[in-house]
Amino acid sequence: MENNQQKMMNILFSNKKNMFFYWNCVKDFWQVFGDYISKMNSEKSNPLKALMEEELILPEDRNVFQAYLFQIEKGLEAGIPESSLEIQCHIKSREGYQWYSINCRFLKDEQNRIIEIAGFLEPMSAVEIMQKKQQVLLTMDRTPQVLAKAVREQFSKYPQEKFAFIQLDVERFKMINELYGDAFGTEVLGNILSTLKGICSKEQLYTRLSADLFLVVTRYKEEKELVEFIHYMEENLNHYKDVSYAIAFGVYLVSDKTMEIRHMADSAALARKSIKGNALQNIAFYSEDMKSVLYSRKFIEDNMKTALKEGQFVMYLQPKYSISENRIIGAEALVRWIHPEMGMIVPMNFIPVLEENGFIVKLDEYIWEQACATIRKWMDAKKVPVPISVNVSRVDLMSDKLLSILNELLEKYQIPKELLELEITETVQNINIGSAIRSLKEEGYTLLMDDFGSGASSLNTLKNTPFDVIKIDREFLNDFIESDRGQKIIAHTIHMTKDIGLDLIAEGVETKEQAMFLQDCGCNMAQGYYYAKPMALEEFNQLIL
Ligand code: C2E
Ligand code: CA
Ligand code: CA
């Protein structure tokens, strides 16, 4: 103790300029603190009062500062795990508000109660503040792993009590970054972390999960109390007058404490995700029916890499027909996931997840390669090859490697460009995607506009379009063909499309009547169950024989 004291005193004297107090009577701590700051302003008023009321702390920083005081005060009575606490805020000096770093170090008794505090006040430049905050973000005091351990400890300490996992997400955080700059975004996150630190008691655990995601684990008695706590967090988490951001809270009430902590956190995440885009609601409780989503998403993400490596993704081919000649003129490559235990999984059940996590880029490249290899085999066997069209996801279009990937595949398998066609659902409305599509066109690829007639695409998109072929959407065809008016719309769409020099193919053709109708309207290409379902390559090879 003597030594420690000695050390602090030394600092006091060697660093006179920035050190502002050392006091071994905790009660007077804030008095001294306020006193020092008032002196900077050469004011003689009550220092504590001044501190809180006379805007010695920049109003925008007051929440952070109060959370800081609050935490130290709590530590005085109940103990505090940290040996020092630091925040950064603007403090008024003679030159106006300036960034300061306040660092308090604690000397504690056996019960972890603070008995002495040494405080440092250090002026900082904005750049230093930035670096500090980034550091705080990188070196959180609790990593998710440490948190999991702490949660287990709490579970065994309070076996009878109820626990909740709360995930916090700063909504549209990307937008905050874009509008105000990354530095400000980092500041927001730093403030959230230090506010959580201030709000949470010693037994309420918190951590930062990733960029703008945080997790709090707390005990509760009633749900009402939990909601109140969330509202309290919410009120304290918005520091800025002019910048408002919403925080979404996903809550998981622990029902089985033996479950893996990771799954509990996942459940809170799932509840939080269910809020996305709902402006009227920012708290959601986990419910069982969210679970099937969790398991399938988890299943996909846990298994996708192995699946690709082990060839579980298989290219199926669905033939395209000439209606008038009733013969195969091409094929569309459609992926199937043949899982050793789950059996066949259709694209609808996994492609959206892969598009979200980016893995679709790898899968698509794999399928494109299968298509190229198949065409090569047909050519080697001296069969007349038919073109294969492959699907190109919007995620592929956002990658700047797309063109080189495709070119290299054609080069590797020595295939003429006409034989690998590209199906794209996106229109050119989005500027970046539009230019990607145009460069594919300039490179000489045949482009098919997938799902024409469904939602996004419109007649307007046909003006100056780089697409060569319009693919009439299955649902559009099936809906519209039901009524006279609908039939007229299909007929005129076909006429107009042909009139401006584009080719047409209809997908999802299920009956002879549909095929005949399309032919009458001038659309001579069709794909659908009426002709053939998507099939494995061997089967397709049999068919074209
Ligand atoms: P899509 O590109 O619109 O493909 C046509 C879908 O309609 C296929 O579903 C096909 O099996 C189905 N279909 C064809 N004819 C008929 C019919 O007569 N009746 C009915 N009811 N359905 C028919 P599938 O294979 O389940 O694929 C669904 C979607 O998944 C595709 O829609 C495409 O957007 C995506 N997809 C499939 N394979 C790939 C791939 O390798 N890469 C990417 N990025 N997306 C793919
Ligand atoms: Ca397609
Ligand atoms: Ca389609």
C-alpha cells in the first residue's frame, strides 16, 4: 500500500501539468475534481455544481460523463472489477471546449471497494482521441468468449433466477458512416460501449460482438422490468442532438440454462433481425417459430464450404425448346444441393443466405465452370453443342473480377462466347450494376433479362437495354394468361419486344395451351415442366441423343 501510494505521488509531481488530483479520501473526490476544473476557468463558484450545471462539460458529452461518474460512485460502495477507468470528453477551459482524457486509477480494499482514487486529466488532440477510441473498441474488456464464461458463472450463482440476452444493433449504421464519416461512426460506437459500461451493474454483462452489434446479459424478474431497462438503455445511448440513430433490441429469455451460450446469443440476434425495417417497433422477443430460420441458416453456413469442396452442389440442366420445331435449343444451369443426409435442397432454400454472406460468388463460379466443362465434353464428343445459360447473381455483378473470371473459364475450356449465356435478374437501374452489365455486353456475352414482368422490371427498362433476350417470368405468364386482359398484355409485350429487336423466351410453361398461345403471339422459345423439368447431366445427355 505504502509503495502504491508512493508511486502515485511520484506521478503527481513528475507530471504536474496534466495531473489534477490525488486524494485518499474518496468522499471528497468529486469536490477536488470540480475544483480543478473550475480553476481552469478561474471561477470561484461551487465546483461540483459548476461541473454539472454550468456546462463545464460539453452538453453533448454529458451523458457519457454522467455514466462515468455513476460507475465510479457505484464502485465506491459495491466494488468495481477494473483498476482504472478512462473516458474522453470536451471540458471547458479558458480557450473554450477542448478534448480531454480523464483517467481514474483505483486503489481497492479486499472487498474490491475503492479506497483511493488518483485522477489524471490530459488535454488531447482530436486525432489522439480518435486513436484512443479505436483502441477502446479493439481492446474491449470482455470478449464474447470471456462473456460466455461470465454468463455460466452467473447461472450457477443464481440457479433460481431468470436471465435474458439482449442484442443491440445500431440501425443503418452504414449510413451514419457514409453521412458523417468513419471517424464519427467509430466515435458513436465508442460512446455506446462506454455508456453500456456506465449503465450495467457488475452483474449485468455486456460486450461488443462486431462492428455495430452489442450484447447485454441480465437477470430479471418480470418482462415489464426488462422492457423498462431497455428503454433506460435507449434513452442513454443517444448522445447527439443533431444526429439521431435508432437502436434495435432483440431479446431472448433463457428457458434452458444448459443450452450453449452461443445459441442463446443467436436467438437474441434472430429476434433483433425480425425488427429490421420496421419503423414502429424496436424491441422484439424471440419466439419458437424464428428457430427454424435459425437452424436452416446455421445449417447452411456451417455446411456450405464442405458442400462445395465435396461436390455436393450439382449442376442440373433444364432444356429450352423451340416451340415450332419441338426440339431442344439450349439449357439453363440450375444448382441443386445434394446433401448426404438431408437429400436434395432446392436453391430457394439456400441461395438467399449465400447471397447475403457472399458465398454465392464461389458457388456461381463453380457452376459456371461445370457448364463450361460440359460444353467442352459435348464438343469433344463431336456432338453439336447447345448453349447453356447460367445465372448471375447481383452479388456477382458487384465484384470487379466477374469479367476476368468468365473470360478465363472460356479460355481454359476453349469455348466460343455464344455457348455460355448469362441470365441476370437485375435491370440497369442501379448505376454500378448497370455498368457491370454493360461491360459484359461490350465483351460480347449474350445477356438474358431474367424474370421479366415480375416486380422490378418494366417496359421502361427495355429502352436502350444492353440485354439480348427477354425471359418472361413464370408467375407473370401464369397469372396473366388466366384472363382475356392478361392475355392481351402478354401478347402486346411480346410484339413490342420483338419490334425493338429483342429475342424472347418464356419460362414456366406448364401446358400445351400455354405453348400454343405463346407461339401465336410470336414467342417461339420456351422452358418449363410441359417440356422437361431440370435434370441431372446424364439424363440431359440421354435426352439430346
Ligand atoms: P430462375 O432463374 O427464375 O429459374 C427458373 C426456376 O423455375 C427454376 O427453379 C426452375 O426449376 C423453375 N421452373 C422451370 N420450369 C418450371 C415450370 O414449368 N413450373 C414451375 N413451377 N417451375 C418451373 P429452381 O431451380 O428452384 O431455381 C430457383 C431460382 O434459384 C432460380 O430462378 C434462380 O434465380 C436461382 N438459381 C438457381 N440456380 C442458381 C445458380 O446456380 N446461381 C444463382 N445465382 N442462382 C440460381
Ligand atoms: Ca434463371
Ligand atoms: Ca426466372
